[in-house]
Amino acid sequence: MTPRPERISRADVLSAALELIDADGLDQLTMRRLGTALGADPMTAYRHFAGKSDLAAALADEFWTGLSLPSTSGVPDWRAYAHELMRAIRTELAAHSGLIPIVATHPITSPAALAVADEAIGILLGLGAPVDPTLGDLVNVLVMITVASAMGEFSAPAGSESTAAETTEAEGEHDDTEAALLSQLPHLGRIIAAGWAPSAERQFEAGIGAILHGWPFALPPTS
């Protein structure tokens, strides 16, 4: 008697989809290729997802629910923790650069992903963040800046046939070429001569720090 094939789970489909996206990017992901990667019928993924858009939403959800929140050990205050949290998100996006367009275009809506966001807010409040109506806006802005920074640094350029991994390998060479070009321009060249050089990581760090320390929380009411 022929044994029944092992049932392919929702988690199996998500894992295979992530591997395909990591290797070839989102544009190359099809439900047929996914079935082949699973060693199953091309329609297998449809047993768990209505289509590619449904699958993409689930991958975004998996990204947030799988995010490990940083430890609070040694963190002096809530702003420092928020900065560490953005670094953690950026690091995770760098590890799965094919996911960046998906994460960028899918809001956090599922109960499981919202629970992670709620835990992060709770940590910030516990470290002294104000119970202010704009705190949610601040966190959302930080996440938007972080995802946009990761997309610019780690994703393959739109229209490019190279993979995200190949794009990352070429970043150092691109930075050197850009710096050489800028140094020849009359005004940007002056900034280069003063010590500036393009650095996506430094600009990310500076941007997150500026937002955190300059955010206009509501003033307490005067008596």
C-alpha cells in the first residue's frame, strides 16, 4: 500500500515562500514555483492562501510576530530602548531583504502582530515614555523611517535584474564611486572636504536619534 504523502502545513508554505523571496526577490515568487519548491502539486499553496497577496500579508505578519524584542538590560531610558528596537528591526530586514517591500506595504493588523507592538509600547512606557497621544505616532514614524532606510540600503533597485544579495555586495563600491563624484561638485565638494561621506548606516542612526530627541510631545495643560 502506497503511504499517504505528508500533509504540507501553512508554516511549510510560508517557510518555502521566504526561501524563494530571499533567493530571487518577491517578483519571482509565484504559486506554481512555490508548489515546485515544496515538491508538491502547484495548487498546494492555495489550500492555505487565497493567492499571492494573501500569502504576502501572512509573510508580513510572520516578520512581526517573529521579531525578538531587545532586552532592557543596561538600557538607560525609553529613548535608548526605542533606538535599539529600530536597530533590531533593521537587522532583521537586512537578513531577509526580499521581505522589505512586503513589510513596507502591509500594516500591522493581525492580533498576534499587534500583541508584539503592544508589548513594545509597554516596555517603552515602563522605561518612562509619556502616556501621550502622540507616542503611537512617534513609534509609527520610527518604523517607517527604519523600513525606508532598509529598503534603500538592502533591497535590489526597482527594475534591476540583480538580487538583493548582489546589491548589498556592491554597496561599498557604490559608496566609493558616489563620494568621488560628489567631491568634484562645487558645493557638495565643500561638505566632503569638511569630512562628510555617504553612509546609510550613519544616516539611519542620526535620523532615528534626531526624531527621538526632537519629537514634540503635547505640553501638559497649564493650571
